[in-house]
Amino acid sequence: MMAASVALGVAATAALYFVGRGDWRLGAALFILGNIGVNASFVFYESLLPHIASEGEIDRVSTAGYAMGYLSGGLLLAVNALWIQHPAWFGIPDAATAIRLSFLSAALWWAAFSIPLFRRVPEPRMGTEVARIGARVIAAAFARLAGTLRDLRGYRQAFLLLLAFLLYNDGVQTIIRMGTAYGTELGISSGALIAAIIMIQFVGVPFAILFGALAGRLGVKRTLFIPVAVYVVIAVLGYRMKTAADFFVLAFLVATVQGGSQALSRSLFATMIPRPRSGEFFGFWGVFDKFGGVIGPFVFATMIASTGSSRPAILALIVFFVVGGGLLAFVNVDEGRRHAREAEAALGAAR
């Protein structure tokens, strides 16, 4: 299934090379297919985490994965930005062609770095229930959806973490998606915005690794409160932002906590669900992750419509971090992990 989703995403991304001026229908269709491919592949990719890392090293593996993603994505993004801004340096006729080649390079990059996973990472053993679902993938998946959600709610601590993640990640995703629009509104040049985005990729590498180390010393739950608190500061500073220098300071702060918050959240979730059902439960993790980018932008847009400015809108995001952090405080990690291991043992005995 992961191979199919990667193939779909790679093919759709590569096909964007052929989209010309005015081909918005083709571009929109390929964009939708590409997003389906990448988001589906993330579900299968993240569900492998509890199978390849022990509970003692899962936080470091997760944060290292984010660090490598930042490094890889940052390198390609920097090259693509140079192509687009200076196409003649690379023998490319114009910026439009450079943009199209960027889509093709992203597809090739994606395909190439997926090969080691398919060659080296073994397929995890499935529980009997999951195996039965796999026999009739589409029909069984829809029939099982409500049951999986009901079962997930039975893992109270994992479900509580999921709700906390939904809220504070909503604030994170809104800052990521609306940040450049907010900067543009304040008159920051496109060159400065692109430079800030590239900076985030490279600054995020050491800080993602740092959060993995901190989780080993402080515990993953305690460590997660650090990025939640920093995002509150980011929202306050965003409200006061006036210059390009201010924007770079905010971008730097985002880079320090973005990867750590998401990597540690998923690794903590992975330890509180039974490994044989990780694919099912990480499917809901993916849904909550993407749904977390819906409520925040809606609140953001509503605040802009009512006040006429983005400043109060970005300040309103503090609510997501405060409430999400409050829910996180009630998560009992030890109980959640114990419940998951007991369920895992029961699934193993039923095979």
C-alpha cells in the first residue's frame, strides 16, 4: 500500500511538469492526486515507527527522521529557488521552465529516497484482525472505520493525546500555512520570505535532534511542553512584528520547535498503541494531523474578516496552544503504554 501511494504521489508530482499556463484544471487534478499520495504514504510510513525502534529509542528515531527530512527538503528547496531566481546560471531558458523542472526534480528526489525504505525495512507482521482487513482492502476499510475509532477511544490516554495534538498542532499548521501570507500583508518581500523558509529547513535539523536528546533526559511529555510554550511566544511576537528582521526572528523560533513538536508527538502516540494495529491507528493520526490545519485557518480568516487585520488573528492562535497543552497535561503516559502492551500481548496470543 505504501508503494502504491508513493507511486501515485511521484507520478502526479512529475506530471506537473507538463502543466502550462492556463491548464488550471489539469494542475488542480494533479495537485489533488499528489496530496492523496503523499498523505497516504505518511500514514504507512509513520505506522512503521513502532516496528523499527524500541520504546527506549523511538523518540530519537522519530526526531532524527524529521531532521533528515529537513536537511533533504532544504537542499532541494535551495536548489529549486536558485533555478527559479537565476535560471540562466543553469542553462534553463526562463523562470517558468525552472518551476516546471522543480516539480520534476521533487518527484525524482521522492522516488530515489524511497528506495532504501522498500529495500531495507521489513514488512511488519500484522495481527489476525488486520490481516483479514487487508484481504478486502477498500470495502473492509470503510466498514472498519467506525470500529477503529471506537477501539481507539478505548485507549484513553492515546485518544487524549490525539485530541491534545489536534489542538496544538492546529496552531502549528496555521502558523506554517498563514505565515507567508501574513508576512506579505506586512510588506515583506518575496525574496525575504523564500530565504526565511529555506532557513527554517536547515535550522530545524539540529533542533529536531536536540529535542530527541531532551526527551531522553526529561521525558517526552515534559519535553513537548517546551515547543507548545515557544509557540505561545511566537504568536505574541507575531502580533508585534513589523519588519523583515522580525519575520526572520519568528522563522528562527519556528524552526527550533516545529520538527521537535511533531516528531515527539508521533513517537509518544506510537508507544501508546499496540504495534499490530499501528497502521489502523496511525490512519486516524493522519486524519487528525490534516484536520488540524482546518480549524485554525478558519479562525484566522474569521478574525481577519471581523477586525480587518491579521494581527489579532495570529494572537488568537494562543488558545490552541493553551488548551492543547492543558489536555496534554492530563495524559498519563505510563498508563497508556501499559494498556498498549497488554493489548499487544492479547493480540499475539490470539494469533
